[in-house]
Amino acid sequence: MTLNDYDVKPGDTLYVQDRGTQVSYRLAQILINIGPVISFTLFWAYRLEIYSFCLGENHVGDEENLVHFKPTLAQDVAIKMALCHFMKRILECTFVHFYSKPTKSLSNLVLELGYFWLFFGTVVPFYLFHPHYQADGFFTQVLHLPQGTVSYIYHFLTAVFGLAEMMNLLCHIHLKSFRKGDHDYTRGIPRLHGYQAVSCANYFWEFLAWVTFALVAQTLASFLFVSACFFRMNFRAHRKHHRYIAQFKNLYPADERCYFIPYLF
Amino acid sequence: MLHNSFQIFGCVFILYRIFHEGPVADFTGVYSKEDTKIERIFKWLELAPFLELVHHLIGISKMKTHIFVGMLINIWILFGVIDYNPTSPYAMHWIIIRCVQKTIRHFYNAYSAMDLKFEVYAIDYIRMTAFYVMYPLEYVYSLVLVFNTLPKVKELGIGRYNMPNLMNFDFDYQLIYFFYICASLPNFINTFVYLHRKRAQQLEIAERFIRPVKQD
């Protein structure tokens, strides 16, 4: 891009803003999403070393569990859900998304890295891989369901997770169809894969996937992460909904669509 | 004015009691659990600024983030650190520094509330410059207090919640101490730089007040 592309002529006043160190947007997104994949793999591979260091004398009697990790069904499903989700995101960042912004500021990248790498990448797997992890407590002790039905619940939640991830991917592909490439600011009115009921169907499907993950993992950390996701996506969805209305005005079916959760808000 | 006066008189009273009893009695005895008068006054003084938070929440005034964070840290040092280690001599040193700081700050606020801001340059100078000594001292003493109290918290097992449990979560109150130790340094640097820049801005205005720019 040159000044001529922006119709800047001699004698015009140019205002320059220093936005700090910038990183390529696509690279930033890949870095953000690769963190949890690496951390979950490290937790799997070095479980003995991590918990021996962290728990010290408190893991006496758990040597067998630490040395030969036999995950419960809940742990197994939750770990695979997390890995699938972030690998899907990495593939989307590489092959699907067309980013309108060319760069991201380094300070924003550090905040995002803290959120994904530290919060989800460290705190969530720490309790998920924990030798004292108690599986099925939410279903058997809170909901008082028989132990035999719990495995069916996990299979159902896995199916819902798979559906949500697929729909999220389809939403992203649908949004991609409005643009020709990177740095294209074009927006269209999406109408497929859930957009009939909600302005940000991609956020809704992703939130649904995280809810199923939290129900399978059954750790306080995963529920806190889902709550944080809800607030972030709710804020962004609200902004996007109003941006659609401002851009498309009467053409946008604002009366028929909520902004985040269908039929609710 | 009422709030500032309460803060000034309270802090000066505490300093008077501390120095009055200091030479003859053990310093730590002034903040012992048996003598609750000073403790009660100091806790009220530290909690009173939460009125500012209420003002902010209901839209009367704005509150800067670093002020709110500072407030939270001081309340936590009082209720979450000193309460578990009241006989530590560093607790008394921290209280003295806090009292001196609060006396300076609230005296300045009262002076500003009387529409006298920038009228007496010396007062503005002392208010804006005192933090160079007081704030680092307060921070160092708070860190020393935290390190000093850590073994007692570990020994008492305060706030310990172990796995296995329903929520697959464990917690140890020591983690809050470690978090403070790690997070307090960037917060200190950020606040110090902010105060330094604020000082330059305010003193420039004060100097213009006493030496008005000559109009040609």
C-alpha cells in the first residue's frame, strides 16, 4: 500500500499514530492457539515430573497413578476435546480466515497469550491431569444419576461438542465467502448455519462447545474459563450486532435475530 | 472535608500513641490483639476510602484503577497478612508509614477542598514529592511483611482446600501471597511512574500559579 492508494496529495496533512510493536495477525492467532496444544501435550508427557514437583509429599500413595496414567473417561474425553478444538482453530487460522487487519499489537498479543496459555493452557490441564482428580462427581453427587448412565452422558456431550465444532467451522467458511482475501474489509449479511436466529452464530457454537467441555471436565477451572468466554464473546457479539445494524440499516433483519444466544439475547 | 478530617485526626492520633508508648513499651505491644483501640481506629481508617468506591459505582465521581488496586492491596495487607502476624515489628513500621502517608494525603485533600490548591507552593511540593520516599518504603515493608508471614500461614494451614473434591479444585492461601509477590512489582513500577508524571504535571501548574506567564 502507498499513499496514492489512500488518495493523499501534496499539501494534505497526515496524522501518524504510533501503535507500538506489531506482529502479523495470522502469526499472532497461530501462536495464541498453539499454546494449549503444547501445554496439554507436555502435561501428558511429563505428568509424573510436574505433579511430583507440585505436590511433593502430598502424592504419597499415588506413584502408580502418576507413573502409569490411566485417565478416566471424563479426563480422556475432555483432553481430546481441548486438543481437537485448538487444532481446528490452528487449521482455520492457516486455511480459512481472511483477516481484515494486517497486524496485531504486541501488548494485545501478550494479553491474549496470558489468557490462553496461562489460564487455559496451565490452570485447566493442571486440575484435569491431577492425580487426585475425581470423575463423575457432578453427575452422581449433584444430579444423583446412576453410575451406569454417566458414560452415555459423556457420549452425548461428545456428540454435541462435535456438532458445535462442525457448525462453528461452517460459520467461519460462510463468513469467509464474503471476502476475496486478507485485508479485505467487506462484510455481508450471513444467513446460514444458525445466522437466521443470531447475529454471531460462530460465537454461539463455540460457546456451546466450551459448555460441553466444562460439563465433561467437571473442574472449577474449566467452569471459570467458560464464564470468561461467555463475557468476552457476549461483549463482542453485542458490538458486532450493532455494527451490522449500523452498516446495513434496514437491510439487516435485526428484529429476527438476537446477538449471542438464540431467542434469549 | 469530614472524611479528610477524620483521616487526619485518626492517623495523627495513632502516630501519637505509637511514639508516646514506643520508648517505654515494646513496639509490637501497641498492635497486640488485646489492645483493640488502635487496631479498630486503623481498620476504620483503611476501610473509610471505600466510600470513594461507592461514589464511583453510583456515578458521583470517577476512580482511577491504580487507586482501587492500591486500596485493595492495603486492605489485604491489613486483614490478610498483619492479622496472621500481628506481633511482627514490620507491621508497626508499615502502619507508621501508612499513617504518615495518609496524613499528608488527606491534609492536601482538605487543603484542595478549601479551594486553596496551588496557593501555597510548599504544600503542593511536599504532597507531590513525599511519595519518592514513602511509596517505595511502604512497598518494601509490605513485601517484607508478606515474606515474614508466609511460614506462619503455611504452618497454620489457613485457607487450605485439598483434592479430591466435587469441583476438582484445590487452593492454598499461600498462593495469594505468591501472586502478590509476583504481581506487586509491575504494579509498583506502573504506579510509581504514574505518580512521577503526575508530579511533573501538577508542579508545572503550581509554578505557573505563583509565576504567571507575562503577556506581551
